[in-house]
Amino acid sequence: MIYFNHAATSFPRPPAVLTAIQASLTQPPQEPGRSGWEDPLMECRRALMGLFGLEDPLRVVLTASATLACNQILRGLELPPGSHVITSCMEHNSILRPLAAWADQNQGEITYLPLEEDGSFSSGRIRAAVRDSTRLLAFTHASNVTGVLFPMEEIIHLAAERSLPLLIDASQSVGLVPLDLGAISSPVFVAGAGHKALQGPPGTGFFVMAGPDVLKPWIAGGTGVHSLDRTQPPMLPYRLEAGTPNTSGFAGLRAGVLQVLEQTPQVLAAHRCTLAQTLVGDLPTPWRVVSPNPEGDYRTGVVSLSHPEKSPSEVGLMLQEIFGIETRWGLHCAPLAHQHLGTFPQGTLRISFGESNTLEQVAILKDALFQIGMS
Amino acid sequence: MKVLSLIPLDDCLGSTHSVRCHLDAAMTEEAMRRLAEGGRLEYFPHFPRPFFRVDHPAHFIAQGVLGNDHFRLTYLKQYKDAVREALQTIFSESEPCQDCRTCS
């Protein structure tokens, strides 16, 4: 089997990740405040800090997924009723649905900014969309449909200039495209998934906070510390982490992050970019790249394809059943992106590369696409 | 040949159902042609594994590979009863599946 679905989840996991998970489960439990004396969660936070140029591990909040991280951030901001939020049409449902739920409950307004003609995102559109009532900017760092990278340094600068909180969904980019949050003055939150490019296990996610500490807890419960407090303890990260943590999962995530840091995000991204460029540079007829990335920047390794006659669902099945190639077809939990790109309702065939893929595998994929395309 | 189960597949699309139809034996060319009776068959024997697609008048599309013990069915939600009846007719030994979430 050839696996080209790394944007969904990584495969195979590195041996170091498996070893760390097994060690966590077979050695006496170490859960801060609950059992043992060591703090493996803090080790995971420290490893994650290394990806963002942060110094305080208590600013890293561990969650079960990027979706839960986005929910905690959005709900924790307690935006006033009637507020306005600016986001984009390329967002995943992990942003779209929490925002929609918030808007429905709070008479909120949401502006969904489009991409430019060349497939890029322009921060100038944010500038034009900001109102007096705008209280949050929420953007993906990299689209999980086309792989396009948002100009996040510009967006961070703009948010700081307007003193607006910024929520960044870095699920597709973390571990590949660095974000330096070391000198941030306004509230910036970066949510990430642990099981994609960071190669940790499913059920791990996180968010990091830069700038002022403004979040209220969304979930309340046991923390293992300050048990006498009637409500959630005020200190980080306990204020925002309630319930027994996925200690073994975060042990695996730490191992994955350390491997990424050792290999460096730049090298890992360059590998994905090379594979993606090899695919799109000589794509068999009659395939089309959906919204090609400007300047061929495929650092996240995500490419969406379409065929003029065959549905993505049919092609995905053919690749799977005939050629043993795993891809992902459909809407990729990003319905607005497909409405914007003209690929709704069938979606696209998404190819997403990872560290385990090779140029030889890309050649096999291209041959399979050629055969299917001509059938 | 019997249908053992219909397993729902998540394909991210809201308008259609996709299920994997599991059989008690490998799909043969004869079974494929029986499945295609009255419908339109596209057959690709030249692929590394022979692939078929059937557009059936009972409002479903069946796609799969000969030699596998399963194939995929796609249909609009409103036709689920018609699809179920057609499957039971085509695979005459089929028994109504008891634990099929799609049909319930």
C-alpha cells in the first residue's frame, strides 16, 4: 500500500513514537498531581515550545485535538454579543462550526474572505473587512484542500496593529512551516493537531498562547492540583486543562516533536514540496490541479486534483482498489473552500505527501492517474 | 453468493450514502454481470486488478474489483429501500442484514 493521505493523519508513526507510548503505558503511571513524581506533560510542552520560539511551557495547553483547541480558544475569549469575526473561505470545520455556533448564539457576524485569482490569500482583504465591532481574526495557516499558505506574519502584524485577538489553525503546517511567536504583543493563539506532521498519535492536540493571557476556561473539572478551589484554578495550564490527560498520547507526541525538531521542519517541508512539485509539474492528461499554489510552494505537501468526467470518489476508489494507493476524496471538512473553488459538491481528490513517501511512489501514482484518466 | 453486511463509509459528502457491501465470496465476472443486468456496465479488465462500475436502474452505482469480497455502493438517501430490495433480488441468497446502520 502506498499512503498519500498524510494531511488526514501520518503513517507510519516513527518507531520512537511507538516506543514512547509503550513505555508510558507499561511503566508506573506518571501524571502530575495524580500519580508519580515526574511530569511527562511538561516535557511535551517543552518540546512543543521549540516549534514556536516560546520560553514559557505553561503557555502550551494540551488538548485531545485541534478542534477542541479551537473551541476552547473561541469560547474562552467570551466575545460580546453582536461581535464581528473575520475568517476565510478556506477554513476547516474545526473553525467554521465553532464560529457558526457562536454566531448563532450571540447574534454574531462572520465575514468569510476569499482567495485571490492566483490561489493566494491577501492580508489586504482583512484590512478592508475590519469594522469597529470586529473582535477576532481566525485563519488557517495552510489550507487542507489546496495547501496554500496564508501570509501569517503579515496577519499577525495586522492583528497586533489593531489589537485584535488572532486564532491560527496550524493543523496542516505545524512541524513544517515555522511560526515565530517570540515577540508578540497582542493575543495570538495557535492551534495544532498532534497526529499529522508532528507524527504523534490520534487524540493529541494543543494550542499555544502568545501575548496577554485572556482566556477563560471552557471546560471545568479535576486538575490534580488546588482541589479545594470551588472553580477552575486560575493558573496556567490547569485553568484550561480539566480531566485526566492522555499521558501516553502526549508521550508519543513529544517523541514525534523531538524527531521533527531534529530533522528540522525546513527539511521535512522541502521533501514534501519536492514530491508535490514532481506531481503537479508533469500531471497526466486530463487531470487538473485545483487552485495551484502560487510559486509552487507546496511545503505542506497537499495537492488537490480534479478530472473532467470522473468523480473524486470514483477515482479514489480506483486508486485504492486497483493500485493500492490511499488518498482522500470529498470535501475534506472544508465545504466553503469547495464552493469557492468550484469543486462543490463532489470535492476533490486530495494527494498529501509525508516523510515516508518517495519519488518512485509519485511515479507510480502518476502512472495510475494516467491509466485511470484514459479509461 | 450472499450479502453479509453493508458498512457505511464516510465520504464527507452530504447528499449520498456510500456503503461497502461485503459478500460471502469473492466477486466473480458472472456475479458482476448479474449485478449489471438492466443497467450499464463499465468493465476495465486491462487494469492491474479488473475494475467494474455498474449504474443500476435501482438508483445505485456499484464499483469494485473482481476477486474482492466487497464492492462499494453509492446512492441517494431516498433510494435506500429500493437499493436494499434490488440487492436481495440480485443476490438471491441474501438475508436481510440485522445490524446494518445504513438501512435502519
